[in-house]
Amino acid sequence: MANTKSAAKRVLVIKKKTLRNNMKKSALRTSIKKCREAIAANSESAQDILKDTIKAIDKAASKNILHKNTAARRKSQLVRAFNAAAGK
């Protein structure tokens, strides 16, 4: 339990931020999953989905939801999978 008024406020603020970060992480995981499925199915819209997913990963890294190296690794994995499926 918080001892001061400001500490009590910080607890509330942290709860809100944690909830927001968890929602963004969940949306990012869903986006990555849809991208992998599109690549595996050789979908014609796979390139557009890949572009949107990379944009989402970059945004998450810039907001400190993902570490920058984790973001780079995820983008690299997706692009490698896309290139392998496209036969490049």
C-alpha cells in the first residue's frame, strides 16, 4: 500500500501504462502471427502485410515496448522467411 498521495498516483499511472503496453504487445504478436501465416500460404498480400508488420515492430521498438535488438531480430526473421517463400 502506498504511503503518500504521490505514491498512490504512481501506482495508478503504472497500472494504466502496463495495461496499454500489454495491449500493444498482444496486437504486435497477432500482427507477426498473421504475417507468418500469409508468408506460409504464399498469399499475394504477404508483401503488404510484411510491410505493415515491420512498421508495427519499429513503432513498438521506438516506444520501448520491444528492445531494439529484439525488434531487429524479429524483422530479420520475417524478411528471411518472406524471401525464402518467394524463392529469392
